[in-house]
Amino acid sequence: MKAASHDDGLARIRTLVGERGWVDDVDEMQPHLVEWRNRWRGRARAVVRPGSTEEVAGVVAIASEVGLPIVPQAGNTSLCGGSIPDEDGRSIVLSVSRLSRIRDVDPLDYTMTVEAGCVLADVQRAAADADRLFPLSLAAEGTCEIGGNLSTNAGGVHVLRYGNARQLVLGLEVVLPDGRIWDGLRRLRKDNTGYALRELFLGAEGTLGILTAAVLKLFPRPRERWVALAAARDVPAALELLSRARAATGDAVSSFELIPRIALDYVVEHIPGTRDPLRDRYEHYVLVELDSTVEGDQGLCARGQALFEKAAADGLIVDAVVAESEGQIAALWKLRESISEAQKSEGASVKHDVAVPVRRVPDFLDEATKKVDAEWPGVRVVAFGHLGDGNIHFNLSVPKGGDDAAFLDHWSAFSRIVHDVVTSMDGSIAAEHGIGRLKRDELAHYKSATEMDLMRALKTTLDPRGIMNPGRVV
Ligand SMILES: Cc1cc2nc3c(=O)[nH]c(=O)nc-3n(C[C@H](O)[C@H](O)[C@H](O)COP(=O)(O)OP(=O)(O)OC[C@H]3O[C@@H](n4cnc5c(N)ncnc54)[C@H](O)[C@@H]3O)c2cc1C
């Protein structure tokens, strides 16, 4: 498409969204063009910030007409480069952040209807104000927005109990790549009227359309929490503890997070206000949270204590601390939530967000660790995360004093090693962060030709002009 028609399209888009919805000043655009770790930087013709679903539809219709590429963006916290435009500067960024209305909260229905630009923490708060829980929770929740969460099918720390973002949605409103609005904002728990269209857009990372609103599922709000950090004998013992915890507590386990010693060292060293929670040093820790929706449920605490006492007697855990106040709960969670931030201070890191069947986690950790160490002697493996979901953030820090640039140049080689191990265990190379541009080629390498064909067929059918987040995912 000729630049002239792009110019014409841009002028029409500018008129449509008005000055509030239009940013083309280079400095003002910057926050939208840089990934939070500074790994990717892009350029754009403009950042367009529509104020309503109809405006989004209008922008997309014009872009489709003139063949202008669109990079949808919400909170811009994703870790795979999907929300950052290419360096060629041909695209517009379409930010949904102005679509930030909570349209409805219905406690009786256990649903809420929110716009795509609502910050996740605001959604959680609005649910809590109605005495309900919206359980999606991740360290970026003060910045990421629901449109981005649903587009990446975000996971977080409560997947074990409540599922990932995909499982928390009943309905969607989507602007399709030709500018039509699909109003699928249904609140139904049962609806077998044909294909499950909403599933297509959840986790599509902006390649099939723009999510503008969603109906979310709510849950009873937990009244009691029991949070403890245990030093596990080893990772298999931690898994045995998880299995027992689910059965012994009426499946009240809402989080079960693995924290290795090295991660705790990073946090205690670099994050102000944190300290080692136990007197002695151990190799593996698990952070366990049990929730109960029953007011004053003393049984929750008793069940947690009994679980840990038996686990200690059986040698599964070697030490533990139980939080006795909200402050102590927050302090234990801070240790877990600060790992990514703390790792930044330890030099270059290569990240892998992978999943294997839960019982294979110990094998995966052993094999992948041996292989990356053989590849780069002295590499510091920081493998932490959602043990309860089999989702490990298998991050690699450059050896102390090592060459950051050379280490980062080796990213693809490390990934091939780790992803080969994951695939040999029927795992996933992208557990919760998505594909974006980071793993696009890896996806094509590991998915079967049939799966890739199906995905490409869907992309071509819905977006024949290829304007929606081109070059991402497929
Ligand atoms: C400290 C930290 C911790 C994190 N922890 C977790 C974690 O535990 N679990 C987890 O899953 N992720 C985690 N993440 C990654 C990130 O927060 C999630 O992927 C989040 O869901 C992205 O939301 P966002 O609003 O920032 O989306 P963005 O980064 O803006 O966009 C993400 C993708 O979705 C597309 N997109 C955005 N909005 C729309 C829309 N309205 N319609 C269509 N496509 C759209 C974009 O084009 C892009 O491809 C973490 C990130 C950080 C920085």
C-alpha cells in the first residue's frame, strides 16, 4: 500500500479520535514503544487512543481500508515483545487504555463487565467492593490491563485454584480486523450455540482483533487466608506436599510457588525491606496459600498446621514459617513477587516461561539444569514459579562478572536446549507469557504442521489483509 494512502488514513483516524486520542510526538510516544525491560524498542506513525468501542471500530475500519498495520496495546507489561511495534515505524499503536470503564458488577450473577483498558488491580478492587473475588493476580497487576491479560491468556499465582485468564471469561466484545464489532458480551455459564468464538480471541495476542470489553467470572471472596513458607527437602518432596495439601484441605490451595535459594538470595540482597524468612539456608522453598470463603474458618488454620506437622514428621519439609498477620503474609509474598525485579540487578538474564506435566517438574529441572550448565559453565539457573501448575520460569543469569552481551547473544541456543527438554516431556514452550515476537520462530519449530496450518488458516480468514499485529505469533 502506498505511503500516500497511509497518510490519508492517518489523517482520517486523527480526525476521528480527536486530539485526546492522538499522540505523534516522539517523546510522548516513548512509553508505548519500549518494552519494560528495554529488550525491544520500536517506532510508530502514531499512538492512537480511542475513547469508545465505536471509535476503535472506526480506526480499524480505516486502517483496514488503507492497509495500515495496527499493534494493539494495553498496559505494555508483556514479556514477549507483542505490544511493541517494529523498528520500521510503519504501524500505529492502538492503545485501549482510555477504555477504562467498569460497566457493571453483578454480585448475584457473580459477573462483572469491564472495558479492555481497566487496570487489573482496579478490576480486583471493584470486585472486592461488591464482596466478590476476581482471582487473576500477577506481579504486574498495578499496570497491566484486562485487554492485555485476556489477549495473553495470563496466568499468575492463582491458576491452581481458579484457572488462567481464559477460564475467567464468559463473554467478549471484539473489534474485528475489518472494523465490525462482535458483541459477544454474554453472561452465560452454558451456551452450546455453535463454535466457541470467544476462545479464538483469548490468547491471540492482538493478531485476530481488538478486545474492547469482557464479561468476567467472579467468585466468593476469601475470608480467611493461611500463608506459609516451607523449606522442602527437595522438589519431589514439594510435589508430594502439594498433592497432600489439595486433598487434606478440601482443595483450598490457591497458590503453590517454588522459590529456589538463589532467587531468595537475589531478593534479600536487592529488594529493600526483605529478609531471609528462616534462620538456616535451604535449597528449595515453597510458598503455600490456603483460602477459605467461610468467615472465621478456624478449620483452615488447623488443616494447614496439621498438614505441615505431618509433612515435617515424614521428612517432606525441613523448616517452615507460618504468617500470623496480614503484614507477615505481605512480607512472604513480597519475597516471591520480587524475584523478577531482583534478577535485573544480577546482570543479563535469559528467560524461559515453560510448563511440563506437574509430576515431571523435578526431571525437567534436573535435565535442563545439567544441559545449560554444560553449554555455559557457571550459568546461574534461577528456576522459580508456579509449581502447582507445572509452570516454571527457567531463567538463566550470566555468571558473576560475565559478559552480558555475549550471554544474551546466546539466547536462542539456550532456548533450543531448554525447549527441547520441555518438548521431550510433552510440555509447553510458552506457559503463560505468550509468543509475541520472542517465540514466533520457536512456535513454528515445535508445533506440528497441522496445528500451524490451522492457526494460519484462522489468521487468514479473520485478517485477510494481515493488519492485526503482523509478525506476531504466526
Ligand atoms: C513483573 C512482571 C510480572 C509478570 N508476571 C506474570 C505472571 O505471573 N503471569 C503472566 O501470565 N504474566 C506475567 N507477566 C506478563 C504480563 O504482565 C502479562 O502478559 C499481562 O497479561 C500483559 O498485559 P498488558 O496489559 O501489559 O498487555 P500488553 O503488554 O499491552 O499486550 C500484551 C499482548 O496483547 C495484545 N493486546 C493488548 N491489548 C489488547 C486488546 N485490547 N486486544 C487485543 N490484543 C491486545 C498486545 O498486542 C500484545 O501482543 C508479568 C510481567 C511483569 C512485568
